[in-house]
Amino acid sequence: MAQLDVKNLSISFEGLTAVNNLTFSVEPESIIGLIGPNGAGKTTVLNCITRFYEPDQGEIEFANVNVLALRTNQIIGLGIARTFQNMELFSGLNAIDNILVGKHMFLKAGFFGSALKFSGASKAEEESKKEAYEMMAFLGIAQWAHHNVGDLPFGIRKMIEIARALISKPKLLLLDEPTAGMMPHEKAVLHEQIKRLRGEMGFSILLIEHDISFVTKMCQQVLVMNFGEEIALGPPHEIVNHPEVISAYIGEE
Amino acid sequence: MKETLLQKTLEKKSSSLIWALFFAFFIVLPNVVSDFWTYALCLAGIYSIGTLGLNILTGYTGQVSLGHASFVGIGAYTTAILSHKFGFSFWLTMPSAILVTSLVGFMLGLPCLRLKGLYLAVATLAFAWAIPEIILKWSSLTGGYSGISIEALRILGIPLESHIWFYYITLFILCLVIWATYNIVNSKFGRAFIALRDSEEGAKAMGINLSIYKTLAFVLSSAFAGIAGNLYAYLVGTVTPYDFGFWFSIYFLVAIIIGGMGSIPGSILGGAFITFLPLLSSALRNLPNIIYGAMLILVVLLLPGGLMSFVKLMIRKFPATKAGS
């Protein structure tokens, strides 16, 4: 039984089909890549899983729970955390508070307890803060904890967004173009960090990525999409030589 | 290493010294100024509480409200009616005012959930116009045009005759409200407010229920307005429908912009600003509103973070005062 099961997923926007009858699954602790040219519908798939979009057809199940019956803000409680293509960080918060927002659902503190600083709420807050620090230290970005995220370098912000998703201890991490805009050495660091984090926490990853070498290094399976449909599925070394994939990327000869 | 430790203790000591002086200043202040200025200081404290409430809703949570004064009005009328008609004491009128304004805030917050930006502003504007009209027309309860008079605040049965005691009570309640706001802002609730202001998508993905937190911000801001309204009724002694008109709501908005959006000390500066500037500019008879307008334009142009950004700049420029930051 797979961890995430997507069956016959279809969605269109004003008649334009974004995803058409897509079926795939993610096994526990695996890394599956989702690639394809711009506009292939990759992010749309992520937005269906995280309930930002309502699919026209299809089923999405995660650990035997019907994902489509839930609302966007309930998805993280299920064990699915995500990052965004455009990094949806909170510019008014510093780095550690950004990460702490990822802990929101799991931080047991009541409103009056927080407002009047009852010991239970303060303790829960302190423990979460410590956890966020440890996460930052693990990623080697602890020195930025109290900087405003807007002032930080791009690569650090990307790491903060991943940390914000991971502090919820997800079973499945959805990454939307994590290396976009990164320098080669930053990509290498990111690859290393994700490997270490997975070793520690053991989550699966659904990775949308344009950097093919990053995908081949990271993923066991790659799903290639074009015009909302699957055109190939298999291990990375097979995918890169697949004729349909090549034509989708560089066009028909 | 030793030196830095010494420096730290010194810094800590001078920091608590600065705080002690700061408090001493506000304790002594009403004893050295005239009764009129003590009254104005009370008003500034009350407006600061109201401004803090609006700052939670608009500054921290990003929901524009043009009807904040209406909530202050509802708090003031609840207080006046309960005190005048039912003889309730301060200990009962204060929680009642908070309860009533919170409920109205909740009821206004719900339909406003689907509205954003200018649309939300227009919906709250309708509220700002409606409330004074309702107060005016519902004369059997509110006294209509002439309003309601309210007896002086009594603590332990003794009426407070001088404004100095009223000042201390206002100062105490203001400190409580500041403390609670600080705690809320630095908890998961405050982070949720800021998160949904900065990125609704990011906030939703992190498990924040936008409806609950937007409604909570509405309720909180109304509750603070209720506290302000309660104190206002006792301080001024009468409430009339014209006290809580649309312009008063605009002043609260001016207060958070001038003081600093999403800033607690900024809210206090803003509350003081909308209290004292009209007083000062009317003292200089020939230039009343021109000064007010000019100040507004200058602050908005030169200090986009409000007066609070100026204070922060000064602290950074003169490191001697840094310990107080």
C-alpha cells in the first residue's frame, strides 16, 4: 500500500486542461521526482494534494485518508508539508518565528494562557522555540534566527522555508522547485542537507524540479508530465533517454 | 570575556534604570501638570488602548477597519446605560463593555471574512455610519440626541474627584493591555495573525485556519475598543452619538499609521498623537488644522514605519541609550 495515492486526477481552468487523468503513487520514505516543461501542470498537482485547488475528477488518498474531504489548513495535520515555488515566507517575522509557524497546529497553548502567560502555554512555547533552534542548528543556519527573513540571502530563505515545513514532522514533504535561483554550490549543500534530514526523520519527498542533474541525484523514480498528462515514469537513468521526454523538452525534430 | 560580562551586567543595570525612570516619570507626571493636562493624559491612555486594538486587527492581521470608533462607542454606551439605568459599578460595567463589544465584533467579523482590502474597508465604513445613527434613533435606550450622563467613577464606594486617580487607573489598565498584547503578539496567535497578513497561502499550508484567526483579530480589537469606551464614558461623564462618528474612526487609523503599523510602542505614540496634536494646534489659534495636516504628510513621507521608526533610528544613532531598547 502506497503512502500517497493519486488516481485519475483531472482539473481544468476555464476549459483549459491543466492535469488530465493522472495516476501515480508515492511509497513511504521514497523520493519521487515530478518533472516536465513549464506549464505541464506540476504545481497544479501539488496544489490539488494540498487542497488549494478542487480537482474536477479523481481521488487522492494519503495513509488511507481521503485527502479531498479535508481543507487546506488540515493537510499539514495529516503529515503532508510543502514549500512554494515563490517561497511564501512571512516577511514580517524573523527566521525562527517563520519556522515556528510550521509548528502552529502542534503547539498546545490556549489563547488566554498565552495572553496571560500561564506556565503551560509558556512552556509549550519555549519547547517549540528550542526545537526550531535545533532544526536551524542542524541545517547550519542558526546564526540567522533573529534576522528578518527579507534581509537574508536567497539560499538561506529557501532553507528556512524547508525548515518551516519540516518542523511539523511530516511523513511526506512536497518541494516545489527548491533549487530555482540557487547557485551550484548552494544546490550541493541543499542536496546534502535533505539527505541528512531524511536520514534523521525518514520522510518521503515529492519533488518538482527543473535541474535534471539534481533530480537524477535525488530521486528513485521520476514522473514526467507534459500538457497535464504523464508521458513517462521510471528510474532517472531511463527517463533521461526516453524519446518522448527528449522531444517534450527540446521539441520535435 | 570578563569585560563583556561586566558590560552586560552594566547594560542590564542601566536598562532597568531607564525603565525605572520611565515609570517614575509617568507616576510623577500628573502631579506636576495642570488638571487639564492630566485629563488629556487620561484621554491619551484611553486612545492608546483603542489604537492597540486597531493595530492588532489592521497592523498585525492586515484587515482594514474604518469603523473602530463605533466599537469604542458601543463600549461607552454599554457602560453609560448599565451605570445610569441599572446602577452597575465599574467592576460590572467594564466586563460588560468588553463582552458586548466582543460579541458585536464577532458578529461583524463573520460576514467580513470573505472581504479583503478596499471591500472590507467599505463594509466597516457602513458600520461606522450605521452605529451613530442607531444610537441616535434608539432614544428610549440611548437618550438619543442628548446622550446619557454618567456618575463619576467610584472605587470602593468613593467617587474619584481628581483626575489624578483616574489617570493612575487608566495607566494601570493601559499597562495590562500592553502586557497582554505583547504576550499575544509573541505567541502562536500573534504569529498566525502576521502569517496570514503576509501570505494567506503560506499560512493555510502551515495549518492556520484563516477564518478563525481573522475573527479572533476582530473580536480582540473590539474588546480593546470596549475597554477604551468604558474608560471614556467615565472620564468624559456624558456620551452622545456624535462622540463616535466616522471621523473618530479615521483618527484611529491615523494613529496606527503615524505611530507604526504592527508596533506596540507605536500604538501608544499614535494614541498620544491623536490626543495631543489637535490640542496643540488649537492652542495656536491661527493654524489649527494646517499643522495637523502638514504633520501627517511629513510623517507619512519621511517615516514610512511611523514615529516608531524614528525612535528606533535615534536609539541606533545614539548607542548610549541602546540599553533601553
